Amino acid sequence: MRLNKFLSFCGIASRRKAENLILSGKVSINGKIVKDLSYKVDPKKDKVFVEGKLITPPPKVYYLFYKPKGILTSLYDPHHKETIKPFLDKLPFRVFPVGRLDKHSEGLILLTNDGELANLLLHPRYEVKRVYKVWVSPKLEEEKIERLIKSGVIIENKLIKPLSFDLLRANEDKWIYQITVKEGIKREVRKIINYLGGKVYRLVRVKFGPLSLGNLKPGEIRPLSKKELRKLFSFVSQLKNSKILDKTSSAELT
């Protein structure tokens, strides 16, 4: 991990301010001042000091967050729009969202500082399932849904085929569907509904991989329970093993 990124990860300063600390000679590693911005830190071996104070990496943390409708899944927006940053600032450790929901969507987002886990969950090759509840009008044609499930539709030059598409119930003049997808393409569910001739009035992500929204309310954040952590780590372990198996298979073919 690059030194400025390490300092930012530890909550010392932003990456840009961390660079200033490094260049001004206020950072030492294993007893020697380091001004090289490209220096890579090994958190397990290197002892990093800023102005004589030992810097230790924070523990890896994992939170469930209900992103409310109307805010951006971003830590900064140049146009001063509302972002999720004020919610994250309340936490004791610096975290980032795993994936995104568009401004008008709401629901489950995993927050963490575990970069390796985040990369595995978001990598397209693993096709981690996302489950959404979506309020639609008018009612969608069953034949079109069946054709979509069977044949899929091309979105952003990629074939999209929902894993499931179920009508849950009617609510006044809206129909509520539950849709499971695996591609993670931007605004994927909205584009699917548009393709089917419907309009989305509300969209809530209720599941991501092994995690569920449960009783979380808009704007709420809570740590994962021990049971949820076990499920998450077991799930990620399976992803890692599948990656290893893929590499082994590829090696056997060469």
C-alpha cells in the first residue's frame, strides 16, 4: 500500500494532505524519514510514525447501511449535492460503500474498509446476486417477463437475464415486483423495467450476496452481527476458492 494511501486509511489525513506530511519530512518508517511518495508500506512489518507518533491501521469493520432515496452513493460531489458522507462521518472508522445505488434508489449497502473483500464482491466474474423490490406501473405483461427470463435483453452491450422476476402484490395503482439480478450494471433494474414497458416509482435493494436489509430504516447504519459476519466470510471464501479453481483449470489447459 502506498504511503499516502496508508496514512489516509489510518485516518491521519486525506491523501493529498498526507503527501504534504511526507514531503515535509514528518513521516518516518522503521526509524528513517521517508519523503518518497511512491514508497509502499507493509502494514505487517513496517512501523510508521507521523511527528513521532506510531500509526497503527484500524481494525477491519463491516456495517449495513440503508441508503435513503435522494442522496448520492458518493463521498464527494463537485456540485454540492447530498451524499452519504454525513452518515459515514458518524462512524468511528473511515469506511467506503461497496458498490452503488443511484440517487433515486434506496436500500442495502455494505460499508467497510476491507478493500480485498469489496473487490471480490464487486468483480463481474463472480456475479454476486442483488435482490430488489420495485414499485411499477402499469402492470407488466407476463409474456414479456417470461421471454426476458428465457432469452434476456442486451443492456450496455451485455446480455442481461434476471435470475427471478416475481409479482409480490398490488399496492393501490402500483405493482410490486421482486427481481434478482447478478450483473451489477448501472441502473440495471430500471433499464429492465423500461424495456418491459413500465415506469419505476420506487426501487429498494433488499439483498446483496448473503446480506439482507432486514428491519433497517432509511439512514440507519449498524455493524454486522456475528452470524452475518460468518455468512459473509464464508461467502467470500467460496468466491476465493472459485478463483483458485479457475486458475488451476486454466493452468492445466496450457
